[in-house]
Amino acid sequence: MVKTPVTATVTPHSTLHVSLDYALEDLGLELVGDGKNIVRWSATNPRHPRNWSSLRRAYDITIIIFLEFYTTAVSTSGATAANNAQEQLGIDPTVSLLLYVSTYLLAQGIGSVIFPPYSECFGRKRLYVVSTVIYSVFCAIIGAVSHPAAAAVGRVITGFLSAVPSVVIAGSIEDLFSTRERIWLTLPYMAVADFGIAAGPVISTYITAAWGWQWVFYVAAIVTGILAILLCTIRESRPTLLLDREVAQLRKVTGIDHLEALNPDRVLDMDTFMRNVVFRPAQLLVSEPIIMAVSIVCGVSSGIIYLFTDVLPPVYRSFGLSTTTASLPFLAIGFGFIPNILTRFLEYRMASKRHARGEPALPEHKLVGYVIAAPVLMGALWWFAWTIPPAVHVHWFVSVIPLFFIGFAINEFGIVLVGYMADSYLSFSASGFAALCLVRCVLAASFPLFTGQMFDALGPNVGVSVLAVVATVFCAIAPLLRMYGERLRKKSKFASYSLKIHAETSVEKASP
């Protein structure tokens, strides 16, 4: 087709109608579909989030990752708050754990179902900003009002809102970064989040010792308030939402009103949203074997960490350590991210070799780290179980070493399985991650309540041994996913459809 010559430049305030070909080229868009009225991004469009400058993308994702770090630290601070608040509030220890730990995590599980599909349809930025502001306010209320009802309401609301960074971040990463970039980005994201889990008990113990348990929540209110201001400076990153805006501008400058954006996220009404979008994570969970398996593994591993926030301090006080010092072994779990760097190099090297041979990049190729981490978790739990009192009396540091490897394994599970899910379900990645988070939150909320009683009945040595037996089962899941994962994806209507939509809407070049 010969382009109509024009001399006008397409600008946001242009009133002169120009040729469609010229406008498409100038705006970095392309026509697709049989009717040639559907518009998609061109691969080089600088306004597509994956084509933003590296500095811009790094700035945005850094703020979001730090928000995830701190809200995660607040979640594991609940055990410290519960142990100190129970005397002041006159409540049972189990009730205190329910108020300050389990309610937060159960509410986060509900939020993890609702917020990701909302962000996929209506955008990410506003959700980040508004949720963080409200989170900050209710943290202040929890600290100011020393009453069980205030604790319950405050922890439910903050837990519900904490789902925004916890699960929507997976979608933000998919918006902003290519498959090969996500190999590296998932590492700092998961490492920071898991370090938040480990740092929460340490931070809260020292704050409580210095100023009282209420200041755990006052400090959280201050930090998240500052983050809410910083979040106002990030950009909206949902490509389909941005494409709608681009096409609106295209219609304006060309005068062609029937042009439509290629937008699989568009929801026509609230009934459609509730039926097809809000319940999508639950649908994925019950219909997709991959998501079910990944969710159980991540849920149990997270449950172990939240259980440890309650049982580790007494274990290390039995070694003769002070209350504050007994919280420090959690840092060994947090520093477990260091070996994860080595497995990322291994994964990247293997991906580069496949790329050089012209082989396609499959999601199952990312499972190498899980194959390594599963037996490491099993061995580390057995090691820890039988190097702590009362059955064994050795130096306390001997039992800290396996905590480092437990941290590595749980980090690796998160890094690998989140990446595997993102690459398997692509445009549905946030909803798939929501299903994972729902299971993870339910198990993490339950472990301190029920397995804590198991530890009291069986003792720490046998109690941790039970966890080690469960971890042994994880060793069988890894090879099964590597052998049958591709076959399951091809049979999945969600995985197949998301791959089709990704091919139509992405600006990423296909791997050879």
C-alpha cells in the first residue's frame, strides 16, 4: 500500500487527520486480524514497558520489591507481637497467634485471589499506591489501640492489602522484563522477599526490646507511608491498558473510530469480571496439575518458615542465648540466598547453550534449581532436627548451618517455581501466582497454630523430623514436572491460550 504523503506530526494535541499507515508507524503500532481493525504493539515501540530504559524499569521494580520485603517482614513480626501482647491483652497464646499471625496470612490469601486479576484488567500503579496508603494507616491503628478487636481488624485489613505486592509483583515483572531477564530478576525479588521473612522476627524482637511491641506497627506505618509516596512516581506497566490509550490516540489522529486495541484483559461488565476473572485463580488451582503441585510445595515450605518464627526462639533460648540473641539465627535463613546466585549462573549458562544450539526455551528447563534444592531441604531439616536440644547437646552454631541451607532451598523453590509458572502461563501469570499464594497463605497461617501443638507434644527433634519426611516427598515432584510438565501444558487450555495471546501482544522476540 502506498502511504498518503503528509507533513503533519502526530502529537497528543493534533486535530489534523492523517493517514492510518503514517499514524501507525509514528505511534509504533501494527494492524492484526482479518478485518484489519485490531491494533497491537510493534516490537520496537519505546512506550511498551519492556522497551523502557533500564534505569526506569529498575527504579520502578526496586520500589515494588522493597514494599514486598517490608510487608513480608511485618507478616513474620506477628509472632513476636503475639508473644508480647498476650500478657497485656490477657489472651491465650493460641488466640494471640491467631490474631497477630494467622488472620494476616488468611486475609492475604483472600487478597491474592482478588487483586491480581483486578490489576490485569485495570492496571497496577493505582492499586499499589492506594493499598499502601491504607496499609500504613491500619498499622498505626494496630499500635495505637491495644485491644484484641483492633488487632483482629487491623491485621485482617493489612494482611488483605499485603497481597498486592506479594502477588501483583509477579505480573509487574512479566510486564517489564523478557524471559531471559526474568532469570536474573526473579532472584533478587525472591531473595529479598524471603529475607523479609527471616528479618521480620529479628527486627521485631529488637524493636520490642527497645520500645515495646506497639512500635513494631508504628515503624511499619512510617516505612509504608514513605513507600506510598515513592509509588506515586512509578509508571503504569500493564501493556494492554497502555495499548488502549495508544489506540485512543490513534483513533483521534486518524478519525477512524472502529479501531480497537488487541486487549484480552478487557472486561465488559462486573458480572463478567466476577465470573471469569475473580474466580480464575481458584479455577486454575483445581484444574491445572502444575499449579496444584507448585502451590503445595511452596505452601509447605512457607509454612515451615512461619512455624519457625514461633518455635526457633525457644530452641535457641534452650542453648542459653538471650531473647534478642535467640532471634539472630533467623538471619542464616535469610542469607541462604547466596547459593541461589550460583544456581542462576548454572541456569543462565544452560539457557545460553540451548540458545546457541537453536533449541527452544521451555519452562521445564528452569526446574534444574528445584531438582537441586529439594534434596538439600530434606538433608538440612534432618541435620537441624538432630543437632538441637533436648535429644542432642552440641554447640548452637552446628544447628545454624542447616538453617542456611533451608533458606537456600526455600528461596530456590520460590525463584524456580514462580519463574516456571510465569513462563508456563504468561498472560495468566499473576492469576496463577494468586492460586499459589492462596494455598501458601492458608498453610502458613495453619502451621503455627497446629504444628506448634505437634512440636509441644513430640518435642523439637521429632517435630522437625516430621517436616523432613514431608520434604523427602518433594524430591519426587521435581523429576515428575521435568518429565511431564510440557505434556501437561499442551493439554491445558489456559497455558495454550496464554501462549497464543503472548505471541500476539508481546514485543519479545521468540527464542530460536
